[in-house]
Amino acid sequence: MFEQGRSCLDLAQQLHAVESAVGNAKRELIHDHMEHCLVEGGGPTRDTLKELKQLTKYL
């Protein structure tokens, strides 16, 4: 975008869109993993709960 002479506002908007998309993808991945571990896995185990607690720092 710099080479094309686009404005700083355009660049900032694109960066914001990328950050938002990555954040949404991350959240969806973590939620799917939590659902798999808790619902489809037959309930939480001690190891599963430990992993889920570690995952929460990325939300």
C-alpha cells in the first residue's frame, strides 16, 4: 500500500481489519476446541481443565 501511495488512514483501516479477522479466527478455534473437549469428549478431565485454563489467556 505504501508503494501505491495510499493514505495512512487506508493502511490503518486495513491493519485493523486484519487484526479483527485474526482475533475472530482465534476465538472461533478456541471455542471449537473447548466444545470438543467438554461436550464431545465426555466431560472434562483434570488435564482438559488445565489446558482450557491455559487457553483462556488467549481470549
